[in-house]
Amino acid sequence: MARRRLPHFALEYLECGAEDELSVHANRAAFESIRLVPRTLRDVSARSIATRFEGGDASAPIAVGPTGFNGMLWRDADIALAKAAARSGVPFCLATLASASIERVAAATRDWPDTRRWLQLYMFKDRQCTLELLQRARDAGFTSIVLTTDATVYGNRNWEARNYRGFKQPNFRNLLNAATRWRWLANVYAPGLPRFENLDAFIGKRASALDAAEWIERQMDTTLNWRDVQWLRERWDGTLILKGILDADDAAQAVRCAVNSIVVTNHGGRQLDGAIPSIAALPAIADAVGARAEILLDSGVRRGMDVIKARRLGAQGVLLGRATLYGVAAAGERGAWRALEIMRAEIDNGLAQLGCASLDQLADIAIA
Ligand SMILES: Cc1cc2nc3c(=O)[nH]c(=O)nc-3n(C[C@H](O)[C@H](O)[C@H](O)COP(=O)(O)O)c2cc1C
């Protein structure tokens, strides 16, 4: 449905990766190559896929991961995703470069007092901006900060050069194509193109997309290093999650910096092309970390069985990127909710067929 509704350039923004998309494909191939050995004759009549991660309960071992500029896919897509996550009983992570602000997401999910909202953080050179974002997150009741560590240098995404004239300004061929997507035009284009609302305070509401892009590029701190993680740890007393780990030594270093969790990820194949799939990196990282921090994973998760495999290999929970973006791009909040429901139903079905009544029983399942 998303493919039918979106113009070509927006669909590429959702789906594509860096360069030859080796890591995008490797993510799927790595999940597909894992085989589990089901157990049999075990009573699975009373099942639950509920779990705890990041210090809270979740109806399933999944969370909606951070994705920037969602407003290009659906008007107020961040709000739609946040509400769908709240209704489904799973955490939602807002991106720094989201189209909806921290405050608007908090207000839109006020009816779910137990919902967990996380903020993904890009560390800006101007640390005052970062401190302001932290304060706003705290004031709005966000419980976790997710520091992205794998994107201080932007991935080489060739389709961007092909599709745009300037920053996110489709070229003529793409404009013609967009003219045929009338539902997208009415929903996204007509009300005015999305902004990076979290940055309004720094660059002003009237800044053009190009101004915003230049500001972001100027502010991305390529000096980011472990001392900054310590700096952040001292300034955020909620849960701190590092997103961007693929190496076991880095995972061990994260534990030494007293982070609560790490996300094993290759950014969905949108950053380094040729990076190891996160599911392949997971076992060594789980060994290195042990019980000292919680492990989350993303990149390539499309089905419930992928979540089960990640959980079996040592991840406590999984972040969904494109899986829920397809949902929101197809039908807004209803679509995002439906994507989460499909995922939940598949996790339940897979678990039952493995002979497990709960996620903890996955420990009995051998990997072929
Ligand atoms: C359209 C899109 C935008 C993204 N924007 C961000 C972002 O702003 N910050 C971030 O940390 N990760 C971002 N990511 C990466 C996701 O958080 C996540 O790591 C990735 O999507 C997982 O792979 P998957 O899409 O195969 O599930 C983005 C991913 C996509 C698809």
C-alpha cells in the first residue's frame, strides 16, 4: 500500500540504503539464514509475548525506532506512530530530526500515561542545543535518551543525488511522478512541507529546508567520542541507550561508560555499506556484555520470526524502522497500528509453533 501511495522519491527515502545496498540485503539474508529447532508436545494454550525492557513493561519485545523526516511519508507521521505505539503498549522513540516536536508528541500521547517515550539524540557541536533538547525531553516526560553514534558522517546514499535538486527538493522528473500521487499530494504536500520541528528553537520556524540542512550539517559533531558519552551520562539521569554498536569491544566500552543499553544496528544499511548485519554481530556482543547492560537490536527486522531470532540470540527487544514506516506511509496511525499488530501476531504465532508459551522459554530452543 505504501508503494502505491508514495511518490517515487519518498518511497526511496523510506526503503533505500547506502551505495550498493550490500548491508540492506545482508540484513535480510542474515535473518533468513538462521534456522531454529522447534520443540514439540509442550502445552502452548496460555501464551504471552509480553516482556520488560528499558525498565518498563511492553506488550511485545518491540519498540518503534527513531526515523527522521517522517512527515514526508504522512502528515504528522511521528504523532501517528507515537499514538499507534501507545495503543499497542510498546515504546516509541522520537528522532531529533523528526517532523513533530517533543512537546507535540507528548501532548498527543497524554491519554496513555504509562506510555514510554524515548528521544533519539544527535550530538550537536553546540552543546547548549543538546542540553536544551535534554531539558525539553525531561519536561515532556521522555524516559530514555538514545544517542546515535553511527551517523556523525552521513552515509553515501546515491539515490539522494539522483532525486533532488537541493535539499529534499525533488527534481523535475520526480515532481511529475509526485503529481500522479494525488492522495500523497493532498495529505503531505498541500498543507505545506514538513519541517524539523525540534530545531525550530535553534534555527527559527521560517528557516527553509535548505537552511535547516546546512545547519544540521554544520552542527553534526564528527569529534564525537567516548568522553561525550560520559558527558551525557552525567547530564541525563534517565535511561541512556547507545545506538550504533556492532563491535564487541565497543559494547564492553559502552558498559564501562555506565549506559543502560546498547542498540546493535547498522542503521538499516543506510550508513556504511558493507557493515556487518546486526543479527550476525549480536552473539559476540551478547557474550561481551553479559548481564551488565541490556541489548536491543535493529536493522532488517520485517517479521515476527526476526524478532524471535534476535531475542533467542541475546537481544531483549527490537526497534522497528521501515516495518512501521511502511504502515504509517500506507494509512497513517491506522497503518502504523496495523503494522504493529501484524508483528505482534507473528511473534505469538512463531512462539507457539516453537513450543514456547513465553519469550523466556526461547532459551530451550536450539539454533540449527
Ligand atoms: C527513513 C529512515 C530515517 C531514519 N532516520 C534516523 C534518524 O534520524 N536517527 C537515527 O538514529 N536513525 C535513523 N534511521 C535508522 C533507524 O533508526 C533504524 O536504525 C533502521 O531503520 C533499522 O533498520 P530497518 O529499517 O531495516 O528496521 C532511519 C531509518 C529510516 C528508514
